[in-house]
Amino acid sequence: MSKVLEQIVATVLIASRWLMAPLYLGLIAALVVEIVEFFRELATIIIGFAGYESSTLILAILKLIDLVLLGNLLLIMLFAGILTLGVNLVIEHHPHWSRFMGDVDFAGLKLKVVASLTAIAAVGLLESFIDIEKVSKVDVMWEIAILLAFVVSGVMLAWMDLLVAQRRE
């Protein structure tokens, strides 16, 4: 009886990963919205280009870079979703999967997410520095603190992963 119960519990637990599927579909919708926002911003830049000062143009381009970084973060999470759901059929039919996604494990995913968040925070800080006259110094200090927190988190995660890898050897 216990063997049957174990099998049922294991089957339910493994099947429960599909509860994440609607969330990944929501991320696809968010990616579509982000793409629309990117092209809306790009159109605004192109239309108003003649009247922009150099600092305004730099800020506008940094906004585009920020949107691209956000899109990359969404893609990282979506590709992790493919792995989470265990959709091996998709991977088998796409032989170039490992070339563009790399070997993704949980440690690599953590570092990619932290690196993306750090880059987004860095672009936000750069935007503040370019427009420093209009930005509260307290807000800039918070942005610096947040950026440093992401950097320290990334270094600590990488270090912990290195320690774990060394223990396995």
C-alpha cells in the first residue's frame, strides 16, 4: 500500500509543475507588451530626434537599452520555464538550443537573473547621472545602494556556487 501511495504522491508532485504554465504564458504576454513599448519609444525618438539635445537623446537611448535588458530577462525566465516544465520534445526538435541558451542549471539561471537585474539597475543609475540636476540626491544614493546590493548578491551567489562545485570534486 505504501508503494502505491508513494507513486501517487510522486506523480502528483511531478504533474504540479504544470501549474506554472499559466505564469509563463503571462510572461509571454508581458514580453509582447514590452516589445510594443520598445517600438513606441523608438518611434518617439525618431519623430522628435531633430529637437533633442544630446543629453535627452542619450536618455532616450538608455530607455531603449533598459527595455531590451528587460526583454532579455523575460526570455531567460521563459527558457527556464521550458526546462522547468520538462518539455524535452521542444528541445529535441531545436538542435541549436544549447548554442543560444547555454547549459542552464539553477545556479546559471540565478546568475543570469542577477546579472540582468544589475544591468537594469546600472542603466537606471546612468540615466539619473545624466539628468543629475533634476534628480534627488537621496534617490541617487538609493539607486547606488540597490545597484551595489545586486552586485554583492551576484558575487556571493557565484562564490557559493564555486564552493559547492569544489565540494563535489
